[in-house]
Amino acid sequence: MTGMVYLVGGGPGDPGLITVKGLHCLRRADVVLYDRLIAPELLYEVPLQAELIDVGKEPAQQRYPQSAIIALLIEKARAGKIVVRLKGGDPFVFGRGGEECEALVQAGISFEVVPGVSSALAVPAYAGIPVTHRDVARSFTVITGQTADETAIDYAALPRQGTLIGLMCVQHLAEITRQLIAHGFAADLPAAVIYRGTTPEQVIISGTLQDIAAKAQPLQPPALFIAGEVVKFHPTLNWYEPTGHDYADQLFDIREDLQRMGA
Ligand code: SAH
């Protein structure tokens, strides 16, 4: 009997932001293949006997090439397992979820997609930045800056109105903001970089398009870049208070202890 693959969006970092349907999938899983950016607390919801496979990719060292992830999904499903492919945020937002589904269709394996709360929306929300606001921003655009060369981001095509949200932009932020200004974005447009938004480690640095790259330079990925008039709401609407504690490692230890004890 062939199994089933659930492509589940795990949300942006706060484990409470997974969907009810996503949580149901995790609680029924035989195998979970998870990414680097998922909330580690979510793995605590998986049955203890289930197999957990960390296919997370560090930016520098590709631990599992995409082809190996796909091969694993197919292998486990063919063995009759309920497989959860747990991805950060939403599986179809810069998550290669589409490619994984295409491969499953080709292999004749049943799958379902459980959308997730994308960091593109949730991270600004936790920073008190509404991505749209009547009269201030009536649209938003989400870009990826994984490569900073001009062909990757079509600067000329970006709307000058509305909010600009950038994922995977921080490593090339100086070049990206320079290009935005060169293409007609106001140098004094409010901008911010948010590191590990929605988690206890959240850090926000705000400024303008002109100075945000220099100010936010200490922040490493994962971080989100946002530019637009809505950023000015941050000081007044900033409701979330990160604690600065990170419990993730402890949870992994507890899970291993329980497994050893045969619980
Ligand atoms: N599918 C994911 C995005 C994957 S790309 C989603 O929908 O959220 C990974 C990028 O998302 C990171 O490099 C970073 O730019 C952004 N990101 C993900 N989680 C984040 C977080 N908690 N805080 C800030 N940025 C985050």
C-alpha cells in the first residue's frame, strides 16, 4: 500500500502559528522531514516512534540536496508511511514546495498541501507593522534576494506604492537598497530588518532605505527586510515582547531522553 505525503507549512517560528490541520498531520506522522527554520517545539507533537529526518539546509553547506529530499519522500511514501514534509512558513512561498509536488505527481504518490502562515506576513505583524493600511499602503510585494545580481530582482518592475517585503535579502542588503534607490525609491522611505521574528530571539532594527543596510549589518539570516510607509507604525504598534530565551535545544534533549526510556 502506498502512503501519503503531507506538505505542511509550519509557520514562521512561533510554534503556535501552525494551523490546526498541520498539527493533525504531525500527530499522525510516521516520518517527518523537516527544514532548518521550523519551530523545533513542533517536533514534540510527533509520535515518539516516528522517524524524524533533518533535511535542513545551512546556507553554506547543502546537507540534503533537493533531489535527495524528493527521493526520500518517494521512498518513505512507497513504504506505506504517512510522511509529513514540514517546511518553514508556507510551503509554496520560496519553499520549493511546487517542485516537490511535481515530483510526487510524477511518481504517482498521493499528497496534500497544508498551507502555512508565511514569515512574509507574520514577521511584520509581530513587529507591529501592518503590511497594508488604508491610505498608507494598499498592496504589498514579496521578493527574494537570494542572488543580488540585477537579473534576480526586476527592480524596474517593482511597484513604487505599497509595501516591499524581502526574504533572503539581508546578506545582500547594501546592494539591494542601493538598487532600489537608484530605481526611484525614496532614500528616506522607512525600512526595517527583523531577525527571527515571532520567536523569543526576535530583534528589530529600523531606519530608512538609505541607512538600513549599515544599521542592520550585525543581523544574520534568517531575517526579513521590509520597506514602506507602514514601517513607521512599528514604534506604536509593537506589541510582542520576546523573552530572549530559546528552549529549542532543551526540547530535543527531552525527546531523546524519552525515546531512550522507551516511553
Ligand atoms: N516558506 C517560507 C520562506 C522560506 S525562505 C515562508 O513562507 O516564510 C527563508 C527566508 O524567510 C529567510 O531567509 C528569511 O528571509 C525569511 N524568514 C523565515 N522565517 C523568518 C523569521 N522567523 N524571521 C525573519 N525572517 C524569516
